[in-house]
Amino acid sequence: MTQPLDSAVSKASWRILPLLFLLYIVAYLDRINVSFAALTMNGDLGLDQTAYGLGAGIFFLGYVIFEIPSNLFLERIGPRRWIARIMVSWGLVTMALAYATGPVSFTALRFLLGVAEAGFFPGMILYLTYWFPQARRARAVALFMTATPIAGLIGSPVSGWIMQMHGALDHTGWQWLFLLEGVPAVILGIVVFLCLPDGPDKASWLTREERDVLRGTLAMESSGVAARHHSKLRDGLTSPRVWLLGFVYFCSVLAMYGLVMWLPQIVAGVTGGGTLSVGFYVMIAYFFAAVGMVVIGTSSDHMGERRWHVAGSMGLCMAGMLVLSLSSGLFGILAGASIAAMGIWGVLGPFWGLATGYLTGTAAAAGIALINSLGNVGGFLGPYLMGWVKTHTGGYSEAFLYIAVVIVAGCLPVIFMSGIRSNRN
């Protein structure tokens, strides 16, 4: 049985993960391109630091409000149609951002972008549980989510280059950024509708034996999880452990977006360089994020351990935030950002391996969405906190200290939560 299972998982890795990886690159670019647009957009639209932080973060409020319903729709009508709908709608809203005229329209469109994208990430996590047994899941999640640092790695210099198109066809650089980075989402939404199988039963590239063995393995795991833990909708929404995991993820996401939504402006303030050079500096932190994510996710699967990989990664993030709080030069800022990024992205693989090993059935659809919703509240507060501190203190040091404290608070439930164990199979 092992050989057909290995073959099925290998095929899924090559057939499914590259497409999901590409989708998430586009999703992450459309989520964070505002951090580069802000280099010139803030002045054009009359945004102060607090207003920018509010607009950058309010995306996550729209995302949170509609996330659980979106994931339940995905489970009901299938990933292919629902993910396609999500991608086309967020691509159109991203392009509409090019025509924001002031703080109100900018904030409203960022909120609508969150509404449009709601359910994409938890839907992807749920979709991976259709293909990968628990013992292979942290690595699969880590490889899929490596798209976020890769998006930053590639997108930072590309965004800087697009910003140099200022004046072409009477559009500013930041307008071109939103227009050109919104189109791929629409195109890929069509590709998803035409090509993405809803699950192993719809995958023509699996043999009957591979399909049966994979389906049987996942069903057996699902039955085991249902017997030990939760499988019903109410369970996924009311479980104290789901809420605790949501708090852990809230702390991690607050740190992630507190850093990435402001890093280009921080680097530009230190170097005084143009958008292209800022893009190349920022990509250094994303490179270390990608390394940390793959190494830590692979180690978590290899050792069959989740909890201490999550806690250790959060400790690394805290150390990076402390370095950032003490640094004023370019080297210190990039070193702190790189250390923090390794920790932030290193959390993701083992964390989602831990969370998805605890839920199944409708509880998984609701619980994963709830955890991600709670996390994305941190996506709102992180950028807003940075902007508020910058407005009132003139710098970012205190904000990074606050984030370090939040990370410590998020690490404690992982260490002490009763019943959290390794997911070794």
C-alpha cells in the first residue's frame, strides 16, 4: 500500500502544489503591493502615516468578516469554482485601486479587496487536506506557503521597477503597480476554473489504485481525528483549542504584516534610494524567510514534531524584532528583518500541520477559517500599530518592541496548552 500512496502523493506534489504556489504568489503580491505603492501614493492621495496604516490593515477586516462563510461555500460547491470566483473578483478590485482618489476611496477599496479575497488562504489549507496525509502535510503547507516569501523576493524588485513607469499613458507609477499586478489574478482564476480538480476523485492523472489508496488513507485519518477530536461545524467554532490556536496565529500575523507593510518605507527612509534599490534591499529579508520556511517545515515533518518548531520559530521572530527596535542603520535593519522573517515564516508549516491534525470534516472548514480569521485581525492591527507609533513618536522602535511582547504572549499557549502533541504518523 505504501508504494501507491507514495506515488499518489508525489503526483499531487507535482501537479497540485506548483499551481497553488503560483496562485498564492499572486495573492500575496496583491495583498502587499500597497507597501511599495505607498512610497509615492501617500503624497498623491493625502495619506498620513495613520491613514495609510488604517488602509493597509483594513483589508484584513473585510477578509475576516467573510472568511468562515467563504470556506463553507468552498466545501459545499467545490474548490475549483469557488477559488476561481475569489481570484477574478480580487484581481478586479486590485485594478480598481489604481483609481482611488483620496483616503476614503483608498480605505473602501482595501476593505473590498479583503472581502473579495476572503476564504482564499483557509480554502487552500483545506484543499491540501484533500491530498496530503498528516505525516506529509507540514512540508506540503510549507512548500505552498513559501510562495509568500518568494512573492516578496520576486515582487520587491519588480514592484520597484513598475513604479518607475511613472507618467506612462498619464498614469502614476503606483497606478501601474495596481493595474499590472491585478491582471494575473483574473487570468489565473480562469485557469483554476478550467484545470483544478476538486479532489483525488476528479484527478485523471491518478491511477485507480493510487486514487483508492490515497482516499482510503485520508478517510482512515479523518475517522481517527473525528473519534478523538472534532468533526462537526459547532465543534470547529466553539472548541477552546481552536480559539487558542487562533490567538497564536493572531500574534504571528500581527508581526508579519507589521513588518512587511512598512519595511519598504523604513528602508527608503534610511537609504534615501529610489524604488528599485529599495526593492532589492527588501528582497534580502524575503530570501531568509523562504529559507527558514522550507528548513523548519521539513524538519517538523522529519521529526514528527510541531509544538517546539512553532515555539522556536516564534522565539526567532522575537529576537529579530528586538534587533529592529535597537537598529537605526541599514545593516541592523536588514539583519533584524531577516531574522524576524525566518521566524515568522518558519511558524507557518508546523503550525498548520498542528491545526489540521486536530480537525476534520465540516469542523475543519469552519475551524481553519476561524483560526485564520483571528489571525488576520492581527493583519489589521500590525500595520495600524506601526503607523500610529510612527505618527506619535517619529520612529518605529517602540512598535517593534510591542510586537516582540505580542510574540512572547503568542508563544506561551503553544508551550503550555494541554493536549498539544506531536503529529507523528
